[in-house]
Amino acid sequence: MKKPSQTRWLASCLFLALLLFSLPAASSEKKTLLIVGDSLSAAYNMPQDSGWVSLLQQRLEEKASGWRAVNASISGETTTGGLTRLPDLLRQYQPEIVLLELGGNDGLRGQPPARIQNNLQQMINLSQEADARVVLAGVFLPPNYGRRYLEQFEAIFPSLAEENQLTLIPFILEGVAEQAELMQEDGIHPTAEAQNRILDTVWLELQPLLN
């Protein structure tokens, strides 16, 4: 026959075990940062593990271990393609943060700025409706597209950030695009050597959201 003290000890152990098993499974899962972008985020013309998103995952493991980065970027992607894919991505990954890095290919094709802005706005709406915070990455175009078009295009990103109270990365290629040695021969895509600098630019705006 067990002594009362032994019975109380066993009861306490059983209670603690039941308490642990009753905790939600999600408490041990990492939060998700979903990157939806184009070739600037898809490690174009270089090994995938050299791209800034892969480097971001390494930094998360070191400095924000409760997070993981999911890269849903595709080279050549437009805001129309991103908008089409986003609902499934949101359902699949249920991200806490969505980083949108799109619009450059639309601009290179001369798409109307109003259409680009509308597509991005819809992506912002979908993300926020899924309870995700949105980070918007701005991009610039080569100067040969004409001053009027360039001004309208470049105004898209700060305008959306202000209207929706988003975290804005003003220019994802800050400190890179103006240095020829950090750009590939096409003058559009950064080299592998530039990826750490891109990561630092992204991290500056992203880190406060991870705490």
C-alpha cells in the first residue's frame, strides 16, 4: 500500500504531465516570414544558398531562432503573378510576416503604375486579412524609362507604405545598384558578392518586427 506522501507525489507528476501535453503544439513551432519576390530575391544566376534569403535564414538561426524564412520568389515574377499565387501561399504557410518584393518586372515591361499599385494593394489586403504584417520592398528602374514614368513608378512604394502603415524598405538594392562591381553584366541583377549587403538593408527594417 502506497504512503500518502507517495500518492501525492505521483499525483503531482501526473498533473504536470497532463499540463505539458495540453499545451498547444504551435508553441514549439517557428513563426514564418514569407518572402514573395522576383529574381532579386530568387538568387538569380547564382547558387541558391548564396542568395540574401538563404543568408537571412542563417541570420535568423543566430539572432531570432523563433523564426524561419520561406522563399516563394520566382525569377521574372510580376505583381499579377504574385497576386495569383498569394492566396495559396498564405493558406499553406500561415505567415506572421509577408515581405513583398515585386513590381520591378512590371516596370521593366512598362506596365501602368496604377495597375502595379492596385495589384500590390490587393496583396497587402490579402496578407493583412490573414493576420500577417506586411513589409514592402521598393525598387527603382533604369533611367531610360523617362522621368514621368519613373516618378510615378517610384512613388508607388512609399505611397502604399504610408496608406497602409507598412514597414518600408525604401530601395532593396541600396548601396548595390550604383556600384558596377556588385551588379551582374545585365546591370539589373546583383552579384553573389552583393547579397550580404542586400541582407543588411532588409535586416535594418525587419529586425524590429521579429522581437
